[in-house]
Amino acid sequence: FFSQICFLLFAVLYIVSYFIITRYKRKADEQEDEDAIVNRISLFLSTFTLAVSAGAVLLLPFSIISNEILLSFPQNYYIQWLNGSLIHGLWNLASLFSNLCLFVLMPFAFFFLESEGFAGLKKGIRARILETLVMLILLALLILGIVWVASALIDNDAASMESLYDLWEFYLPYLYSCISLMGCLLLLLCTPVGLSRMFTVMGQLLVKPTILEDLDEQMYIITLEEEAIQRKLNGVSSTVEYQTVELERELEKVKSKKTNLERRKKASAWERNLVYPAVMILLLIETSISVLLVAFNILYLLVDETAMPKGSGGPGIGSASLSTFGFVGAALEIILIFYLMVSSVVGFYSLRFFENFTPRKDDTTMTKIIGNCVSILVLSSALPVMSRTLGITRFDLLGDFGRFNWLGNFYIVLSYNLLFAIMTTLCLVRKFTSAVREELLKALGLDKLHLSNNPRDSETKPSANGHQKTL
């Protein structure tokens, strides 16, 4: 019964992941050649990794809600299958598959995609597989050597040196602990940026209220811009390729603005004046609750040792409630966990270093898809650890997810909480003060000078006559 449940859950996640990846994957020729077979294998491995990432994200909310259901209906016959052994088994499988994807499948997919076969051997799939396996062995030796040296330098005693030779019980969990720490540091960098960036993203998806705006006048101006660029495009000779490309790019931007204005005109009054403010207030409330929970967790860490995330040492599933407010508190924890995950992904792609890493619809290479899958896997695997470290949830980590050496270090955990609270507060303050500053500049008529510090706002903008205004 346990295997059937796991298979059904993973099958659903795999199908959804496959449709997501094929939506962004660059369309290739439908020829059954060697490269097509290699791309198809890499696609299947990437889909498997993305499904494992989704399972790692959904597992923590599933465990929290399962615990509350077992507490509410302890003797119900229809939920007897939802027990502690099922939850423990799912956590162990998630940990196993995360390690497998991170250290085996994704490196294999990347090297297999880039391989050509050793010189002197007959070209083909077998030669590429042989080269990929050799590269994997060399990479494994390199990583294990780095971890061995690092752990020997940190814990230079006889017991630690002896434990380094235990590959399965110490070496791999220690290596995954290092990867988890890197993932948590990446979340610490991405999540505060994503929490402030979520307001902009939702503002682009929703229709804003039309306060002191004349949409008809804006539509008239944007139509004139479109016609002017179209006339210039028709008058440019086809031999001047650079000007043609620039004008086509400007025309696409103007058409996008025109589409947004048409959508705003067609939106109802309820959608403009009720949905947008409600969503913005909801985002502000969720962000404020997250910061308050982290602040309270900092106080708990200073006065109570039980607030430390010590791994799988808590009560079993169905023994005690994980939230002070019972089922309502558990539902709030689940909402905040999903909100933090979405914010971390938004923040990841908002960072300048990863801007070119963003997948594009029908125009993303397999190499970039593999990189995105690895990044999402690292973020999703570190999300349960971050949620427990920040005090978002009191659910003790099960299986190998809780076997992290750095979770027992008081100074690391306290510093992580302090940095998260400070960075999130600074990002939010900068976000709202930036909006106020831009409105003040517009009111004073100084917005054309591009005094804003936001790099996205200082980009070149096409004017009505087809030229570009720059600082």
C-alpha cells in the first residue's frame, strides 16, 4: 500500500514536471539521430529531478496537515493509512532521491549532453556514455577529496578522522549537510529579495486601479508611437539589418504596453479597485507575519534551548500538535511555507547574477534546463531546513533531512535568523521608499532625469518619435 501511494504521488508530479519543462524547452528537429536521443534522455532525467524537487516542497506541508488530521480523528478507520511510518518513509525517499539527483543524475545528464566520445573510439551512444562515466568518477573523487580535507581541517581529532572512512553512515550525510548549508545560504540571499519583489510581480499580473489616470489618452499616445515606429520600419532599407532589429524590438515593447492598456480598459471596476488592493494587503500581512515569527524565534533561541532545530528528536506523528493555535496555526504555517518558496524562486531569478538564467518559453536549451532543475532542487531541499531554523514551523525534520551538523550550532542558527530578519526588513523598506521617491520625482517633474536607483527603471525607453531617451 505504501509503494502504491508513493507511485501515484510521484506519477502526478512527474507528469506536471514534464509539461512544465516541455513548455520552456527549445523545440528541436524531430530526427532520430544521436543528439536527439541524448536530449531525450537528459529531458527525462531533468523531469525526474523537478518532480523530486516538487515532492520535497510538498512533503513538509503534507506532514504538518497529516499530523493535525491524526490528532483530530485518531480512531477514524478511513485515515488509518495516514500514519507515522508513511510519513517517515516519504521523508527517507525524498532524502534518497534528492541525493541521487544532485550527485548522480544531474551531473550525468550534463556530461552526457556535452560529451562527444574519446578520441580514437568509434563515435556513438556507447562512446558518449563511457566518457560520461569517466567524468562522473573523476568528479566524485574531486568532491569527496575536497569534503575529506575540509572536514579533517575543521575536526582534527581521532574520532572525526576515523568517521571519515565510513562512507554511507557519515560521508554522504556530511556531504549533503554541506549542500544543505549552501542551499540555506542561497535561500537567505533570495528570499528577502523575493519578498520585496513579489509586490512588483503581482502588480504586473493584476490590473491596477486607475487613479488620476486617463487610459484613453494613454491609448492614443501609444497608438501614435506604434504607427510612428511602423512607418520608420517600412521606410528603412532591408540591407540595414541593425536598424531593422532595433525598430522591431521597439515595436514589440510598444505592442506589449498597448496590450496591457487594453487589458486595463476591459477590466471591471471590481477587478481594478478591489482585487489589486486586497492582494497587496495580503502580501504585506504574510510578509509581516514571517518577519514577526522570525523575531519571536530569535527571542526563543536566547531564552530556551528547545527552540534549536535538533533534527528528528521531537514527538511522533499524531502525538502532539505542532502549532500553538492548532489546526488554524498549522494552516497558517503551510501558507507561509508556500509563500516563502515562491518568494525564493522569484528572488532567485531577480538577482543580477541569475537574470540570464531565467528560462524562456520554447527557447531554453537543455543545458540551461539542467541548471535550473539543479537550482530548484537545492532550494526545495533546503526549504524544510530553513522553515525549521527560522521557527516558521516546529515540525522536527525526519530521516536524513535532520542529520545536519550545523543545525546544532547556536551561533550559526542565531546569526541566520538575525540576517534573515534584517535583510527582509531592509528590502521591504527600500522597496516602499523607492516607490514613494519615484512618485515624488514624478510630482516634481524630475522623473525624466532618471534619478531612481532602480536599474530596471533606468533602462532606455522609446519616445513617440521612435528615438530613445537615455541619461
